[in-house]
Amino acid sequence: MQINRILVALNLLIGLNSCNNTPEFELKAPEKIQINKKLNISIASKNENLKVTYFLDDKEIGTTKNISLDIKKAKLGKHILKVNVGEHDDVRSKETTITFFNSQKPKVYKYKVINSYPHDRESFTQGLEFYNNFLYEGTGQRGKSVLRKLALKTGEVIQEQALASKYFGEGITIFNHKIYQLTWESKLGFIYDAETFKTINTFKYQQSAEGWGLTHNNTHLIKSDGTEKIWFLNPDTGAEESYIEVYTNDRRIENLNELEYINGKVYANVWTKNAIAIINPKNGAVEGIVNMKGLINQLDNKTIAGSGDKVLNGIAYNPNTNKLYVTGKNWDKIFEIEILK
């Protein structure tokens, strides 16, 4: 019996060795890199005749032991590098994560206040947008979340639609005569007729974590979820078709909140920060930072400055006048500002 066990063990060992002749190897690649540099990848092995295939995010990028890749047009953020070594039924794989950073520091801008207008102190602003020269606002907090149409100069509420008390309203945008409104943790968005505010449909977001900010370009809804990711949604189905990750030359930018699409760039409030990030929607690069420090001190209600959540949040651009407006949660003013280098 003991002899039989030894023979079985030997046969298993021989079988394993015969099915796996590919030698051990080491995958060499950087953990992080700026996109203006070449991405150099290689494997280290005693066997010089190995069959090698590299993949970046599941796309084949090379079949030699050493490759040098141009990544200047790549999206920023995390990428999965994988290598297969061997062939047929004798293939070993290894993978690692590489983070791509922008090659330049963001430009820093300041602001100038041109005008200020009244804003409802009870509005916990989540989304702000111009449409046909009227201001539209989505507010948050359960039991207080509403969609509003406003007169800018007076702050008068012209039209309003409340959300059910179980929903925490988030960002809004208006596209193809429809108003889209996110909710925070419910993974559900609402679609309204822009004239009547009648709910005409809903959409679910399955991949992104939560609903935060919302804007649009000419083809897609653009959505933030509180992370460093910005998602591009099909406006007809709400499906999340792609995303970018937002990075500077040395760090990622998380807590992206209210969004506005202005002249080909995404402007984003950063939750609890007195700053607006200007983002390249093609690759996620933070090209500029608008330092908004001190704006909160121009409110009539001075107690807001000491609050933890009554922060800058709300960006609206009027394309008919090329004017930019900002506000915050429970702020008593909306400010028309000019961004300065």
C-alpha cells in the first residue's frame, strides 16, 4: 500500500512538470508614471526564447520581452498591465497596476466678483444650471429635495417640483428639452419635461457608486459619484458607457461634486474645498484650479463660514451671455464671477 502511494505521488509530480515547462519570470514595470514619459516594460527570465504577450487594460500592446510604449494620449488613472509567457497549454500570467499621472501641474487661477444676487438660505444646493436664460436648481436633504426654476436677479421661485421624502436630491442638467436629476444613494435618476416638470422617465446607474454632480456635452450626460471618477452616460438609456479618472501631475482628485461643462472642459466643485477644478474630459487631467478662498466671507450670514457642510457647491454658465455663476449650500447669495489668471 505504501509503495502504491509513492508511485501515485511520483506520477502526479511528473505530470505537473510535463504540463508546465515555462520557467519562472519577473514582470518589470513602474507603479506610477507621468504620461509625457515612455512606459518601459520587460520581463526577467533565464530563458531567452520565451513567447511573450503584453496587454494593457486587456488590449494587446506588444510581443517582445522589452517594449517601450508612448502613453501621452492615454487616460489618466489606474491601468492593469498583464503579461502572458509561454504558449499553447503552457502559459503563465502575471499582472500589476500602473497609475498614469498628468505631465504638468494645474494652472492656478483666482476670481473676481462682478455681481451678487439673492439665494434662498434653505436651498441645500446640489445642482445649478442655466436654460433659456432662467436658472434651474436641484437641492438635497431628505424631505427637502426639490427641483426649481428661478429668476436670477430676484431669486423668485417660478416653478418647483418636490422629490418624494425618501430621496436625497443631487445634481441636475438640462439636455434635449429634458431635465435630468440624480439622487444620492438610491442609484436612481429622474427625467422631467423641461417645461412642465412632469416626470417622464427614470434611469438607474449600476456601475458608479452614488449620484453627485451632473452636466452634459453635446452627446452624453456627465456624472460624478463622489470618487475621482467622472462617468459618461447615454442620455436615452442612462447607461454608463465610459469614465475618466481625475488626476493632477502627482495625485488623484476625489470628492468631485457639482459639475458644469464650459467650452469643452468640465468644471467641478470639490466637496468641502474652496476650489473649482478645471478638467480635460478626454483624459481626466486637472488643467486648472480656481482658488475660491474668501468668497464665503461675502455672505450676509456669517455663521455659514464655520459650518462643515454649508460649502461651495453650484456652478452655472450662461452660454448666451458667457457669464459664470457660483453659490453654495444654504448660501444667501449667488455670485457672478470672472476667472483670472
